[in-house]
Amino acid sequence: MNSESEIIQQLQNKDQQALSLVYDRYSGAVYGVILRICKEEALAQDILQEVFMKVWNKSDQYNAKKGKFFTWIYQIARNSTLNA
């Protein structure tokens, strides 16, 4: 299995399989965060999709020196939910 740093590199190179791996690895936890904030399943599902599109589109902005990858995704999810 690919390490997280390898997956991030693939994601930043716009490898769609890497996005699928990131989704598989983190979507459950991210969905839980979103649902706790918005408390509405349909909205949470929409926001989850939006979050992973942002992860895909902004993957080049992730910097490992500033924090963990999950923390970066968590912040995107939190901000997207609060702004929904």
C-alpha cells in the first residue's frame, strides 16, 4: 500500500487513483465531522463531495511542514460546512 506522502504526491500530480485512495481513507472521518456540525445528512453528503473536490483542486496548497494531511482536510471540511 502507498504511504500517505506517496499518495499526496500522486494527488498533487492529479492522479485520479490517488483521490480515490484519499477518499477511501478519510471520507468516513470527514463525513462525521461535517455531520456533527450541520446535523443534516443530505447536506452533509453534498458538503463531503464539495470537500473532496476542493482537496483535488487545491492539493498543491498542502504543505506537510505546516501540519498533517488529515488536519488540512479537516480544516477544509470544517470551513466548507460552516460556510454552507
